[in-house]
Amino acid sequence: MNRRVIGALLFIIGIVVALISAAKLPAIGTVSDMLPLYMSAVALSLVGLLLLHYPCLEKKKRSQVAHHTFSMVIKLLEELLVEMQRFGEDIDSLDGVNMARRVNFLLDKYILPFVAARQEVVLMLGQYQGVEVLVAVAQGERLLNRMYSAASDDHVIEAMATYPKALMAIENAYRIINGE
């Protein structure tokens, strides 16, 4: 039996028992001997009410966590864009090893955490727009991995030629996520 059904049963039973126990009038000037049963029934109905509404509270909490994670994802994407633009300014002066290090830094610090939060992106943006963002970031990731591979093999010209495409993919993801 799920939590909601148990909660509904406890609530109903608690209300019925509380009504029955409240129906007995005490003797004049005394407290009813049904008071402990009445209080227990009220407590039982409150427990049932909590169990009945617990999934709603849990869903709301998950939504708040997803919203917080989504705002962190937007911040990650903004920072990645800034770092990639800085990387573009320095790319002509970098050798293969330093270029590979910078690309690896971008992948580790920005792309991997973004990919880890892909569920929240889809939840917050919806299926269609969320998938568009994820595809654009995946394309940027693939191109950054291609840059890393080329730079590691000391094919600096090929890595430099791949950079504008990677930047464009990340810019596209940023535009989509901001609704532009």
C-alpha cells in the first residue's frame, strides 16, 4: 500500500473516532472520560494528513532543488563562455601542451558539471528546449575533445581551426537557455 492510501485511511479513521468520542457528554462539572481517546484520534488524523500530503511537499522540495541547480547550470554556462572567449584571445600564443591543458580545464571545470545536471535542464526548460541545449553543449564538448586530441598530438593548427566551432556551439547553447 502506498503512503497516500495509508494517510487517507488514517485520516478518515481518526476523524470518525474523534467524532464518536466527542459525542459522549461528560457529567456536569467533570471532564469526559473519552478525552484521551478523542486526543489520540485527532493525533491519528493529523498523522494521516501528513502522510497524505507528504508526496506534494517532497515534490515541491525537489522542484526547488532543481531550480537551484538550474540557476547554477546557467552560471556554469556563462562562466564557460567567458573562459572560452579568454581562451580565444590567448590561443595564438599557446603551444600544443598548454592548449591541451586549457581545454582539459574547460572540460573538467565547466562541461562535466553541466552534463551532470542534464536532468534539471530538461525539467526546467521542457523536453524540446532542454534537449536543444543539451545537444548544443554536447556538440561543444565533442569539439573541445577534438581540440584536446589535436593539441595533444601537437597539431596546433587543427586545434585552432576547431576552436571557433566549439565557441559557436557553446554560444548557441547559451542563447537557447536564455530564450534568445
